[in-house]
Amino acid sequence: MWVLGAFILGMLGLLMWYMRMFCDNPTAELWRRVGIGFRLRRILGTGRAAQNFSAVSFPAISMAFLLMAPVKCAEALGAPTWLIVSLAGVCMLLMIAALVAIIPFKYPDCFYEDWQYAKRHGLLEEEKAGKKSSHNRDSGGVDRHVGTGVTMRVASGWRQLSEEERGELGDLGQDESIRFIAVGKAVEGYVPNVVITETEIFSGKGDKEILHDSARRLAEPHPGCRLIDDTVAPYPTERTRLVTGVYTLNDTSMTVSQLVWLTWRRNDGDEEPHRFLWTATCTCPSLACPSIIEDFMTMARTVEVES
């Protein structure tokens, strides 16, 4: 009976991995929201170890469970010993691979969900000569665009702002909390932009209260800003909030959408991990909002931050 249970668990595990890795539908989104589970997330964190578990360990464990049924069936049917030992050996190798995979080193990009998502949605572009795209191109290329402590692939028509261009923004460009700025093509005289920031949390407030305060502060820099949506987004982490507001700037209706999430990071010598509040904010004219926000959410799927 346990063999049947292992076979079913293995099948479901491989199906779940396939849907998360290669599909875009409500079921796949649900499984992405579930992630690796609360307890494992507390143990592995949200960094490379957790990504390796989803990409390699999870399918390896599922396949090992799936192969337990053929091993048992082969034994019951009197199959040659070498066949039984071979199948059992494969199961053991898969379990070892699953254990080794959580070591936080980087596998090839194609092993990860965000790369597969970027490939499906046109965020990857290979050079005609077979070389990797430049970091200064409008589209993301095979390599990520790198900011301070954060990486992201940008959609077609967007580009990362250079250090020289950031220096021309005055106080905004010198803001030490800003980790990444991307800009799109101008619409109605305004340039859509995505700004990613990181701030260390020193207060004793709970996570929910911190996220709530951050969402409330979204409207503060924009006089007359009215919040129109406050919901949960499954990325960059499973507990991200998405807040959207509208305001008027020089008689032009503007839309601002912000993803807010928390990460924990332990520095060398620290006994307890520190909390950091991350925000990714997209601002654009409301007239072009649907397509720009779609680009924003697509790019958000590829965000990786230090943890």
C-alpha cells in the first residue's frame, strides 16, 4: 500500500514541478503561491538554497518516490537482481542529488523558474552571432541586469539606468536606499520607470504592520493620490503586497503600483538575521497603464534580491 502512496506522491510532485516551471495558468499560479512551504522557507530562507530546492531537489525527490513502485514490482515479479539493484541505486542517487542541490551554488539559468518564465514571455534575447546580450540593451538578454544587491531582467523597450544617468537625477539619484532603476519609452511626455529600494527595519513592529505602513506611505509623495487596489502578489516572494494608486500631475493622470516585501539576512558575526523592506515601484501615465503594468509584473517575476 505504501508503494502506491509513494507512486502517487511522486507523480503529483513531478506534475507540480512541471506546472510551476513551464506553465502559465491558475493552477500553476496557485502552486507558485504555495512555494516550498512555510517550514522549509524558514529553514532554507528565500535565497539560492530555496531556489535550488525548487529547481533540483523537489523533482529529484519526486522521481525517487516514483521509482519505488517499479523497484517493488520488479522484486515481486522475480526480476533479475541486477535490475532491482540498478533501480534502487538510481533512487539513492536521486536522493543524494536532492541533498547536495540545496547547497547554495548557482546552476545554469535554465534550471530556474524565473528564467523559464522570462523565456516564455520574451525577456530573453540572443545575439545573432550567438553571443550574450549586452547589459545596456533594451531587452534583458541571457544575463541579468544587476543593481546593488538586486538583479532583474527588463522587458523589451525598457533599459537599466546607468550610474551617469542616475547622477543627473539630483537627490533622487543619490538616495542610498535605491538599488535599481529601469526606464521605458516616453508616453505623453513622461518616462515610465521602475525603482527598487531596500531599507533595513529597526522597529519592533510585526511583518504585517510594516507592510501595511509601507502601503499607506505610497500615497505620501503624491498630493491627491488615491489608493485603488491593495492585494497580495505571489512574487518576488509568496508574501508580497501589491498596492496601486492614481494621482494627477500637470493635468495628466498618473498610476503608481508598488510591490512590497520583506527579506531576512544575517551578516557575518550576527546572531540574529536582520529584516529588510524591499519595494519595487512602477510609475506611468494612466493612459498607457495596462501594457506598462503588465511589463512591470512580468519583470517582477525575475527579481532576485540578497537574502
